[in-house]
Amino acid sequence: MIDREKLEEQLSQLPLYMYHFFEPAQLEFSDRIRYICTAECPMYNTSWACPPAVGTLETCKNRCLGYRNCLLIGTIVEVRDIADIGETLATRPAHEDVTNQVRELFRQQGKEPYILSTESCHLCERCAWMDGQPCRFPEKMHPCVESHGINVIPLLESLGLEFQYGENIVTWYSLLFY
């Protein structure tokens, strides 16, 4: 069991625009989200953080629903031009740093969360998945939320959380299951 009061105090010290605790059963798992990974994402079949390496949609769903609790965290950042994918993606590492800080808060309480985060993993120049090898950094790699078929928008709506802040605002989300 985590000391939620202590955790919330620590979370309030981080550059999060929001965080929310919820039960994993509130998540919507969608074949359509996974289909987008398969049909449209250039990272498909290139990373341990993406399908098919993460497992089937059913496997991912069962993995997530095997936890009792989940923490949603979000960060926002303003960019000059949201259509500039390079500028937008350049904001991702700061979110990943915050996600890793939150992981450490869980570890301080003796919990190792299962983390889903943003996009595909970019720790290695070439993912070991491509060479049929195990992940080089499994303790640092976080599969992306979409790789598990999770549609985060209905969750945000059901929790009454804002997710659109303006034309050039990038929002990043992570899920920490525990």
C-alpha cells in the first residue's frame, strides 16, 4: 500500500499540470487505437515499446487490468508551431524525465509501477527488438499508451479533466499502474 498523502505532496512539487488516481477498469481499450499503431505508425515492429513486441491487445489489456490502481500524470508545454513535428517531439524528453521522477517516488515507497508513456522508446539508436535481442534497458523503457490500445481521451472526459489548452500547446500523458 502506498502512502497516497505523501505521494500527492511530492507530486505537487513536480512540473505536472495534472495528476489523477483511478482504477484501471475505467480505461477504454480499443482495437482501433492498436490498428493505428499497426497501419500508420512507422515505429510498428521496430521497438520493444510498440506492437507486436508489447504483446497482443488482449495481453496488454489483461496486464493493465491486473493492477488495482493507476496514476495518470500530464505535462503541458507551449511551442511556437504545433505543426512542426520536430519542435513538438523535442518537448517529449522533459515529460519522460518527470515520468521517471514519479517512478522514483513509487520506488521510495517500495512499489515498482508498470509505466506506459509517450510515443515509442528512443533510448537506443537501434532497438534490440530489431536484432531479436532482449531490451537493453528494460528498467528505463516505457511502452507507449497507444501500444496497449488505450484511448486516453474518454478517460480524461470521464474524470472531467481538460486536455486541450490552445493552438500551440502540447499535452503529454503517462499512466503508472501499481
